[in-house]
Amino acid sequence: MECKYNQDEFCTNDQCPMCADYCPVPDIEGVCKYEEREEERWMLTPKGCFVAALTNHIALDEDIVDFIWHDFSALMQKLGYVEE
């Protein structure tokens, strides 16, 4: 689990003194008294699994990933693998 205030290695919690600055401990539970942990549930969705598998192999911009996902999911629906 990762701190929910971690955004690209920067703290976004306005109550924390590190807000808008680099957070050195987003992956280490119990160090920051301002942390709030949450499960990374995006991995459980079909799109999350697709994005994780795709970005493990190549680096893509988020807009391109969304475009690829849209076409891929439309194809899977057309072939009957997933429901609309």
C-alpha cells in the first residue's frame, strides 16, 4: 500500500509540512504521522490489469494508453469476450 497523498513522489496533503515537496517515505508505513494508506484497487479492474501489463513493457503517455484501451475494449466487446 502507498500513501494516498503521494502524487509522483510529492506530498499533496495540505496538513503535512512536506506538502508540495518531495516525500522520501511514501512506501514505508508508519513513518509519517500525516499518511493515509489505501489499497491500490485500480489493478483489479480490467483496464487496470491491461494498463499494468502494457506499461510493464513499454513507456506510454496516459492519453495514448486511454486511446489504446478504448480500441481494445471495443474489440473485446465486438468479439464477445466482455459485456458492454
